[in-house]
Amino acid sequence: MAFNFPFFSSSSPPSFPIFFFFLRFAPPLFSALRQLDSSGSLFSSSSFHSAPPLSSALRQLDSFSTEAFASTQFLSLRFSYGKGNYEVKHSISLDQKSIMCVSTIPVICYYNGQMLRTKTDVTYEGRKAAIAPMDIPIECTFEDLINMIYARTSIDKRRFKLVLNCKYPLRSGNRFQPFLIWDDSSVHRMLNLVNTTTIEEIELFIEVVRVKAQLNQSVGGHVDLFVHDNYNVPQSNYGCGPSSSVVPDIGPNGDEEDCGNEEGNDEYDEDVDDECSEDADIEVDEHASSFRTFNQFLENEQGIYVSAQAPSCDVSNHPNDETLDESSPINYHLPPTPQFQHVENLDNAVASCWTPWVQHSTSYSSGEFVIGQVFNSKVDLQEAAKTYSIKAHQEFVVVASSKKLLVLRCKKMAECHCPWKLRAMLVKDTSLFVINKYTGPHTCVNPCLNRDHHQLDSNLIATHIKALIKAQFTLIMAAIQASVMEKWGYQISYKKALDGKHKAIRQLFGDFSQSYTELPRLFLTIEQSNPGCVVIWKTCEVNMPNTEIFQRVFWSFKPSIEGFEHCRPVMSIDGTHLYGKYKGKLLIAMGCDGNNQLFPLAFAITEGENTDSWGWFLACIRNRVTKRTGICVISDRHPGIMAAMTDPHLGWAAPSAYHRICMRHFASNFMTRFKDKLLKKLVCRAALASTERKFNKHMNTIGRINSEALQWLEAIPFQLWALSHDGGRRYGLMTTNLSEVFNSVLKGARSLPVTALVQLTFFRLNSYFVARRELGANRLASAEQFTPYVDAQIQSRVVKAGSMEIVLYDHVKGLFHVKSRRGRTHRLNLLETNCTCGKTLIYGFPCSHLIAACQHRCVDFRLFVEGYYTTQSYYNTWASLFRPIFNEDEWPIYDGPTIGPPDSMQRMGSGRPRSTRLHNEMDVREGITSITCGLCKQVGHNRRSCKNRNQF
């Protein structure tokens, strides 16, 4: 502590009062003064006897070593204590005792940037961000602070207004939140931080808001949004506390709006209040012509009005250090993102403003609504009222509800005479709702809590889970119920969770019926932004003019069409169910690139899987997507596919294409017929055998066990399901897993409207192309010759080739006899690239026997790798680019017939849709035991189907 005692003289000494906040710094001060006045008369005055804590504190002080001076009329004491600089002037005259404390607090002002809040801290960023150190007097008012900042930062006072937030520490850990500075009380609380916390300098974040409009009245009773340079507003205008009554003019004469009722989900009471009826004849302008301008202005004002996304309705502006946590009253403005992009962290968002009167609190003891509180819309007000009631464990009923009025009262008003009531009206020519009458809080008490809450309806649940649905389409009802339980403490029913999920999907992705009408515009947008894409429609005519009913649509993107030319000539096709409001099937065609990864080729939405739909789908691919011959098509044994592949008019009959059956579906059909796991394993081994010798061995074993099973297998051509008889068409691909994998990717999207499903395929394919194009470019830059898949396969075969014995028979034709380490021998013709193991022909790259022969003759075995596996082909496969599509408001106008949803495909009834999947033994995981009854402990049934359950 440093002391300095200069002398001052004055002919008429002023008299200064003793400030109560000075008591904190009085002990060291008066210890020094006590040494200056050895007589003690200074401390015997009534001035100090009026403060017993001060006198007792002085008696406990140790003496300070100070230098005494002869006194005249005034003593001036300057010293530093805590984080402030203080000066005390004292009159030596014993008839006039006075003390004044003048202090300055160091403040660092940040401006020309924006405030950034994370979970634990608040920072200030900006390319032109600057700082301005200032010393603010502790008696500074809000108006003085604003004027000082204008003078210090040279900000134009007439063109810009300031929004001030200081960095406020929280007691729970080393965390901070923004604290709005908007009146004298908040300024004093900010300046007092240096003495009540460990902060040495106050960080003040300044946001400059351009004033674009001037209105005669303020919106809401909390912040004067439209003042330019006059911050000298009476504190009552801010509407802080329940006594505030500042309300914007509703009508031209201050009248309120009409209070007609509208239907809604809330409970309706016929007993409308008198205050509602007395305004029934007010004339209201129905055309809000200034809405656009006013809404833009409010957006420029950085959203200083209540948002329904706020966690509560606490109107306090003074944070309680004991209850503050990492949640803060910030109204997040999330950047526009694709609706199918996963939400990583909703808290890490840049917030340029926050709602000053919304304060997070664990209870509503002080979190009441206030008169003059403004909400963006009626929906936001309703959500805020519901959240308030849920947190308070109270319920309300709707007395009156219309487009311009909302009146709520306590549900127990008649029973407990609870006075809680809220009345809000529409601000004319806007969508804002303002509370003009409010009586609260609740005085009724709930003797017990129910498991559910009347105000916790599906609309509020939909708002709560929208972010979760956007991140995960397949969110199950149990997860929704758990999320609601964690947030509000109520256990909602399965049906309410399902209704909330459906409403959240509609809010995020649009209406199911309307999506069929919007689908042509979406495809037109994709075709214009990505020329070369293929879209083929099939609709049904109806008796209505310029209207057609949706039946089918096929689409394929240009990058897929171009990239398939560099893939192996293999295509997998499959169909999957749609689970939205309308039934249907999603047909998918997948290719396979040189790295053994799936390559999405074409899609179609049809009324179902039948001979006509599969024939139409394959015809669209042959006519508009690829003309390649010799393509191997892998599928299940659906009759529609079997018929389409043999139809000579569709272009998929041999030799234009070759049909093969998925081994997994084939083995499942065999298992369904014969129900023998051992036989099923032998069928799979026979299908995977690379040589005819191994194939015949397994077939003979099957025949010895079950001759009927052998006859069933021999009735199906071997080339359809056996790898040894394939002729190298499959490239080793035995299943339709390519399509099945992409089906699992689209699992959640299959319950979305068709426009959202199409957009998901577009965005998902773009992500595939971007990631794999980058991989191909990196491998080209590093001079890698083959894809990672082939590199790994060849590396393992080179190791095997090192231990083989080679016998040369003809160096001209390259005839070899190769003996492996296990003693197996194979004949090899290097000139014809033919080995009796069959793997070179099957996979398209050399087997270990061929590699051993090449090493024996010093031949480069890489010459026998097909071109589909090279890095250049892999890069060319994914080289084509997707172009961004327009925003929905920029979609081109579609002038064709209106497409309507098919009524025959609409699901009947409500609730969870029944699964349409035909379950078979493929849905049972291998190694999992069957179910066991909990009553009789027998295998094969459960307690519900137990025949002996009456005995237990």
C-alpha cells in the first residue's frame, strides 16, 4: 500500500457525505489518519460514531509507518487499495468532518469486432478489432460511460448505437459469461468486479449497431431499440421489474386488437374476460405493409427481443453468482447449413447479441414475465409460456386465442383462487407479440407431480428435438423420451414422442403431400445447376386439368454417369421400403470402383417392386445412363428382376449383360426351403469355390446328405450363383452388399418427404466424391500405381510367391508348374494369363502362382493388373464435380402440370407404421441363441405365447 499526502488550501471547504461502499476501504485509511491526529479528536466525532463496524475495525488495525505533516485546512490522502486508486479529502476543522472517496477502475474496451462465446469463455474477435484502455470513475453512470466510449473510440454518435457487454466471471469453475450493461445499476455492478473478484482489469465488449430507422416509440419495455444517440432514458422505460407498464401502441389510438378466438391444441375456456370483450370493436389494419422493413430493422438491431429458444423467461438483469452456470442468455444465430449436415456442437456459435431479459435459472421463483415483454411471434410466446409452466410445475388454460390476442390463466384459478394471468397482443403491422397485462407468480401449490404435463405437448417436443432429428434421422422414441425427461423431468408417452418426431420432421423437411408438388421444381433446379443429370418421370393422368398423379421418378447425377465408365463392369441393384406418410419403394443401382468401394449410380422411387417397375428402372439405366456391354448385374431372385434381365427388348440379356444372383440371398432361400445349417454352409462353400474341383467336392457332399437339396441346386444354372462357373464376370463380388450398405446410409431418410430424400442423395454423393477424389489426387501425387485395395492384395501374394517351387516347361508359351508351400500344384500359362487356381481370372489381378512365375522369368507382374485398379482410373472415377444447387427461394419456376401424391400409396391409420420387410433367417445373427420363455424356461417362444402361462 502506497500513501501520498499533498496539502491543499481552500477558503470555503466543501462538505462531503460518507459513502457506504467506502466502509470496505476505511480501515487502512483511518489507520493512517489516526497517526496524523495524535489527539484522537478526529475519531471522536459523531461522524464516525455512527458507523460501529468502522470504529471496531479501526481499533483492530496495526499502526502504519507514515510521515506526519503540519496541517492547514485540508488533508488530501491518495492511496491504492485492491485494484482501485483512491483519494480522500478531509477538513481539519473539527466542526466540519467530511470524507469523500474518488476512485477509478481500469477498463479495457474492445470494439470494431464481435463477441464470441463458447461453453466456458467469452472472447472478442474481428479482423479490425481494436482496444481502448480507459479509467472509469466508480461513480460513473451509464450515460457518462456511453459518452466516454464515444469520445475515446471516435464512433459516430449519430449513426451508430452501442451494445455493451462485460466479461462476467462465474463461481462454478474458471468460466465466464457476457453481462449486458444497460443502466446505472449494471455499470456499478461491473465496476465493482475488481474488488469482489480476482479480476484486475474489466474487459468491456462493444458492439456497434448501425441505426437504419427511426420510430416514435420503443418496442417492448426493456431496451429502447431505436434511440440514436440519446442514452439518457429514465430507468422506468426499461421496464425492469413487475411494476413496469411501458407498452408500445397497439393501434393508432392506443387501442388493443380484436380478441376473436381461433382453434388450437390448447384447452379453451368459454368464459372470456371482460377486458377481452371491451376491445371487440376496434378496427385493425389487416395488411402489415411495413412488416418486411420492420423485420429487417429488427434483424439489424441484432435481435434484442425475446426468442422462444431461450431456456426460460427470467427477466432479471442481475446474474446470481450462486445459480449461474455455463448456460447463458444468448440467442444463438446459427449460420445457414444444409439441412442434412450433422450438428456437432450447438453451443459453439457466434452470438453477436443476446436477449438481456432472458436469464437462465433452475427455478422460476424470480423468473416471471413482465409487462412490455416482446416476443418474435405468437408461437414464441406460447412456447415461452409452456416452458415457464413446465419448469414451475403449473398448468394454464387458454381463455382466448386469435391471430392478434392470447389470454392465459391458471388452471386452478377457480379451485385455489390463483391470480396468475397473462394477456398479450399483436403489435400492429408486425408479427411481434407484447405482454400488456400480467399477474404473477402462481400462488397455487401442486400436492403431487404427474408423470406428464398438459403443456408439454408434441409441438414443444418437436421444437426441442429438431436439432437431434437433423443430426440423426433414425432417432428412436426411447431417446426422445429420455431427452425430454432430462430437460423437463417428465415421462412422456410413446405416442406423444412419435407425434413430436413427425412434427419436427415436417418443420425441418416440409410436408409429405406438398413434397410431391415441389419435387419437379427440385429436379429442375438440379438439372439447371448440374447439366447432364438425368430425370425421367412417369405419372398418371386424372380428370383434373393440369394435374397428374405421381407414379415413378428416376434420377441419376452426371458425375455418377461419367464416373461409372471407369469402374469395373459390375452393377448391384436392390430395392428398399419407404417409411413416410406414403408407401413406395426406393430402387438403387450401385457400381464398384477400383478400390472395392461402392459407387452410387442411379435411383428411382416407384409404387413397388414388380416386373413393370424393375423393367422400367433397368430400361432407364440402359437408355440414359450407360451403354456399356458385358455388365454383370448382381441382384436377388425377385421375379421382376429375373424377368427384366431376360427380356431382349430391355438390353440386359446376354451378351449385352450377364445376370448373377447374390450368394447371401441364394443361401437364405436354400435355408428357408431345407432348414439345415450344415447344408447352408456347404452351399456357401460351393458358391465361393474358385475351382470346379472344389465346387464338385462340396456338391457331392451335399448330395450324400440330402439328395433333394442337390436336385434343387442343380435346377438353378451354376453360373448364376457359383464363382467357379462365373467366367470372371463378378470380379469376386458375390453379394449385393454394395446396395445394402447404401440402403443403411439412407435408412433414416426413407422416413422423410421425397424432396428431402432426393436432396440427401445429392449431398451424400457429393461428400463421397469429394473425399475419394482427394484420396485419388493424393495417391497420384505420391506416384502410387494402384489403389490401396489392390496394393494390399498384391503385397500378401508376393509374400506367398517367395516360398513356391517353379518348374519351367515352355519358355516360349510360358508354361509353368508351380508348387505351393502346402504341397498343392497348379499349372500356369503365362502367355494366356491362365492359372488352374482361377483367381487371376476371377479378380482381375495376378495370383501368387503367376507372381512367382513372373519373378522366375524376370517379368513385371504389374502388367497383368487390369486398368480398373490403377490410381489414374480411380481418380477418373471420382473426378467429376457436383455444383451447388440454389436455395429453395431461388428455385426456378416449374410450368408443367401439378404433381399430386398417389392416394393409393398413402398409409392408413396413425401411429408407428408397420414394418413391411419380409423377415427371414438373414435377419437372425449367427451364433445368437433363440429366445427362451421366462415362465417355462423352454426355447422357441416367449411368455406371451407360452401355452402353459395359465399354470404360472
